[in-house]
Amino acid sequence: MTAVAAIDLGASSGRVVRGIVTDGNVHIEEVHRFANGPVRHRDRLHWDLPGLYHEVLAGLRRAGGLASIGIDSWAVDYGLLDPSGELLGNPVCYRDSRTDGITPADGLYEINGLQFQPFNTMFQLMAEPLLPQASQLLLIPDLLSYWLTGQRGTEYTNATTTGLIDVRTGQWSPELTRDLPPGLLPALRHPGDLAGTFKGIPVTAVGSHDTASAVVAVPAETDRFAYISCGTWSLVGVELDFPVLTAESRAANFTNEGGVDGTIRYLRNVMGLWLLQECLRTWDTSLEPLLREAGTASGAVFDPNDPVFLPPGDMPARIQQWCGKTMTRAEIVRSILDSLALAHRDAIADAQRLSGKEVDVVHIVGGGSHNELLCQLTADACGLPVVAGPAEATALGNVLVQARAVGAAHGTLSDLRKLVLESQPLRRYLPR
Ligand code: ADP
Ligand code: LRH
């Protein structure tokens, strides 16, 4: 029996799970969970990286008896190291205002294939005051891996979210990195590669972009599926073997992110349950009773992807202002879920139209798969069956890629997905 530890840092919470893969089965046990979120200090939004590292170490102490450790987190954010390897300042959160007003240069999409998001690493670097002092940049999972192992590298799936990778070659783009200090970007490593050791335990590169790991663990039975990795964000799309770089795709704001095993994650970011998280934070209340009331409330429809909703702050006020009316809490929650379901529908329809790939089922994975109302509304809006679960797809995808690297699992993505299908509880919603 081989146990591995998956360290999975989401924007709203982190966990360390112990994963075991045996014949035909993948099983995970959560050994440590902790809250996460942007921290405002003076006029900047940061992540508390030393605090997160402390939680990672606490989780690893509890996991015990490990054959491997793997780390994934949200994308795009980074720490800068000085020439002696010390961290220059606490990493800034992608929701910070420093990239407000940035616009992409012409011709970018044809090289990097990325949807425009003001927070893509390349735009953050344009607003980075510490760059002149920096000797190297490490993305968040790579920074934690460096602290554990002393080794530096950049894991490929997360590197593709920087905007600095050429989508055709899968390498750092000489053209897009031309103006950066030489040596800033460490060499690429790929899911399954050895990233170093921690106390004698191999640290294995996984799909270190959380969404890449989540897509690995989509329990698809065929390749005709769409996925929604539904947590702080809804990442909505299809898996492809090739990027789509057409003008229509760029105009529709579809991204071609690098997936595990050379796949392309062709998807659109939808604002996701961040809208709900920020309402709960404003109201200082819990989710369950509100979700029950929202089941029978009537809502208004708004565009969840309006950039006005990106920063932290009073979300109920912003939603009511957008909709032009005062609403009860239950009505606001219902409006969020109706609007997300419609945005899910639009993204799935666009992904099929723009890529030519057709689907007959929608998989919802991540914490949002627990939200029965959202799953049903999404099935209704899409006119397709929804399979919900696993909620911990990201940790499972992280575990599976490690298990394969240490010889406890075998085969293609479709073989790994069968393990999830056969061992994780799933719920099905038919369109009404
Ligand atoms: P992230 O990885 O981005 O931090 P998660 O995948 O952990 O996000 O999902 C977190 C979200 O999942 C929460 O904001 C919440 O809306 C939803 N969620 C988690 N548990 C439940 C539940 N029991 N019922 C409904 N929604 C849930
Ligand atoms: C989800 C996620 C998403 C990115 C965003 C910054 O956690 O990694 O895929 O676009 O965070």
C-alpha cells in the first residue's frame, strides 16, 4: 500500500490529504484543513505565504508514512527571490488593484493562447516594484516546493497561466520574456517529474495549477464531456489535444491552458462562488439556511463576469446595484446561482462551437458540486445531464499523478479517471 500527500491550496481554503491508490481504487483522507483568503496590508492585497507554509508543515506531520508529496494551488501568483534565495515581500494577491486598467498588446493570443485576465502574471510583472531587485520568480506551488526541498523549478501547467509560455512549443516564449531580467524564470518541469526531496521523501511535480489537477480527476466515462471546476472560480470548458487560437476564440475570451499529459484545457473563467463567499463574509452568516431559502426565492440575472465583482468588498451592494433593485438575502443568493448557471451554459455552448468538440454530459467538480441547487440549475440551463463530484477533485488529481509517478497507478488520463469513477460518490442531475 502506497500513501502520498497532496497539498492543495485553494483561494478560500487549503488542505493536506493522504491518498492511497490500490487496485481499481483511489481513496483520500483529509488530515488537515485551514482557511485561506486575501489579506489587506496598507494599500495592497497579499497572501499570507509564511502562514500557509506553517499549515503545510503541520499537515505533513499528520500525514506520516509517505512515498511522495505533491503541491498545487491557485494560478498566476508568485514570490520573488533575492540573489541569496530570500523571499522579497509577501506575494500579492491576483485580486489586488495594481493591474487595473492594463490592456493586452496585439498579437499576444496567437503566441500564448490565454484569455485576457488583468491578473495574468505577465501583467502583474508590469506593475511589480520589486522586479529590479529580484533574481528569480517562483509560482506559489513552486515557492512552497522550494521551501520544502531547496530546489527551484517551474511546473508547466501553472507556467501556462503566466502568459509567458508559447502555447505551440510549450516553452518559455523568447519573445514574451525578452524584457524580463535574465534567469528570472526557472527551468520548466512537468507533472510526474521529481522536484526534490523533503526529509528523504520525494516531492513530485503534479498539475500544480489547481484547475489542471481538478481536470485530471473528472470522472468521465467517455471523452465527450464538459467540466466545471467549481469553487472560488468556475472554470468551464472542454479538454482538447490542440489549442484553438482563432480570432473568434480570443473574442470569446477562451483560454488554452496546459493540462497534464500534454492536453489543452480550453476554458473560460466564470466569476464563480466568490460572489457567494463575499456575500457570506459581508453578512457574517453561514451558507446552508440561505441555500434552502434560495430554493424557492426568485432572482434577477446579472453578468457575473463584470469586472466590478473581482475585488473583495461589499458584494450584496454591488449585485443589487447591478440589478437596479433591493433584494432579500435569499433573492441575492438565488440571483447568483441563476446567473452562474446561465454563464455555465454560455461557456459550454461556446466551448463546443469554437473547438468543434461536442459533449453529452457536464461534470461539476470542486466544492460547488455540494451545491445541489446550482447543480440542478446548471443541468436545466445546459439541457444536459450533470454529474456532480468529487468535491475534492483537485486533491484527487494531485494524488493520482503522484501515484502514477511512484508506480502505484498506471495508464492514461482515462485510466486515472476510471479510478475516480469507480471509487468516489457521485450525484446525477437530469435537466428539467
Ligand atoms: P477553492 O479551491 O477555490 O478554495 P473549493 O473547491 O474548496 O474552492 O470550493 C469552495 C466553495 O464550495 C465554497 O465557497 C462553497 O460555496 C462551496 N461549498 C463547499 N461545501 C459546500 C456545501 N456543503 N454546500 C454548498 N456549497 C458548498
Ligand atoms: C482557480 C484558479 C483559476 C485561475 C485563478 C487565478 O483556483 O487557479 O484557474 O484562473 O485561480
